[in-house]
Amino acid sequence: MAQDIKIWEVIEEKLHEVKKDKLNLEERLETWAENDISTISNDFLVIGRQIETDFDGVIDLLCLDYNGDLIIIELKRDKTPRDIVAQVLDYASWVEGLTNEKISNIAKNYFGTKRTLEDAFMEKFGTELPETLNEHHKMLIVGSEIDNSSERIIEYLSKTYGVSINIATFQYFKHGGKEFMARVFLIEPSEADYRTQSKSTSKRKPPLTVEELENIAIKNGVGDLYNKSVNEIKKYIEYIATTRSSIVFIGIAGKEKSRRSIISILPEYSNQNKGLFIEIRLPHFQQYFKTKAQDIKNYLPPCTTEKGYGWDDNYYGGYFKNGEQVEKFVSLLRKLSK
């Protein structure tokens, strides 16, 4: 049931109702939400706006939460109940497959040169960006009013199947030349999270072990390259961590002397034809080894462009096709570590 919110102004102990008005452009909601996402939630960090998906759709706003999970925010505008729910579910099917590097590229396009995703995350949440992003995602439909049909569909998906989907309605008031907004959720966020967790068959999946990632590499035809790379690189970088898709080499770098992911090897994205996929966080690499990007380039195979990598980006991504290319890169680490 749609909620009808009323607001009164108290003047000399008398209540004067503030009349509801029509919100002339629902796009204003998107701008307000982007400028101050706390109007929706204090736990969201905006990392993208008007993001084109691979399915010919455009996500209004994309956010990250403290856990590194994605939140899709979709403005209702004039969509029908069936259209708006189907659309946000379609977007979720695309968002589910976003990797760390794709998320970073989305954020880079949004932030530009102003700041990095890591810096924005630290500023927002006071902690480092999680090594693994997008283990889960949420959907939020935002509008000035939502019809009963949409509410019934959202309630059904949330309550029956634990789908992480919700509605935030903003009602608009105007009085004495001033504008007022009121917000209400269809399902209280804590209740929505409880429903999702209670219906889930498992908790967050643990990271894979080094051996499990090795098995993936072997299955994809790059086992020897994987073992050679891991055994050599770990000689020059202190720590190793794993995610669901990668082995990450972590060093202490930067002014804050923080743990930084420097090199990642992703056997899941590797195959016998392309080679072993390696990703380098260029700023962290430069900080850790005290070198410049141009000094690294000649020691690496060509940078792949298929995922938006490039020497002007924060990330390098490329494929080791043979042991000679691995050895050439390791010779750089050996040289920089002296």
C-alpha cells in the first residue's frame, strides 16, 4: 500500500499543513541523490552515473557499500510497473558479472582525475577498498510515487525469495517559497537485508586457495605459466592473498605505509590461446618499487584493450604467452629489488 505522508508546520502552537506539490522533473531526484547519496543511504558511495550495460540499457546510478557490494539505483520516471521491475532485474543480471577491473574502470570514468576509487572508498568508509568487489549486489527503485502493482511485485520477490530489491519513494512539498522532501522505504533496509540473508543458502563464499586457483589454471591450459609466475613473483613482494578469482601479491607502500595490491594473476580469465592473465595496479607498483610507468612497459607483453586497460589507466592488464615473457618481467622485479 502506497504511503501518504503529510507534513505540518507549527506556527504559534497551531498546525498548518504543508501542501504536497508535483515534482516537475523526476531527473532532479537523480541529481540530488548523486550530489548527496545520504538522501537515500549513508552507507552508499556513488561510483557511476548513466552507465551503459551490454544489454542496451543505462543504469542511472551505481554505488558501492562498505562490503564492496554494488547497488543499482534506478529512477522510475514514467515506466510501467512491469517495465521498471523487469529493467532493474535485467541490469542486475549484467552487474552480477562485473569484475574488479570493470568496476574500477567505471569509477575512473566517473571520478576522472579528481581521485581514485581507493581514495574515495577510504574517505567514505575510513577503510581500504576490499580486495574482492561485487560478491553480492542490491537493487533500489527510486521515484516520486510508486504504484501498488510495483509494490506487490517487490514485496513478493523480497519476502518469498530473498531478492535484494527495494523501493524508496520521495514525496515533494512546497510552502512559503521553500521546497521540502520526505523519503520512505517500502521495506525497511534492515528488514530487507534480513530477508536476503535468511533466504540465502550460503554466506559469503570464502576466497579460493592458491592450490584451487592452480587447478583452474591447469584446467585452462596455463598451469605451467601460473606456477612459474607465482613462484618467481613471490620472491619480491611480501604478502600473498587470494580472492574468488585471483592470487594477489600485496606490499606495504605509499605515504600511509598501507597494504597495497600490486600484482594479480587471474587464471579464471586465462586460456591456452591467450595466455596467463596478469593485472598490475600501476600506481601501487610504482610506489612499491620506486619506479616510473615508462620503465615498466618494456618488460611486459602488449597491454590488452579488451577490458579497457591502457597505460593512461590505473590498471595494466595483459597476457603472458610463454615462460620467456614471465622471465623478462621477473628480471625487472629482480632489478628493482636490488
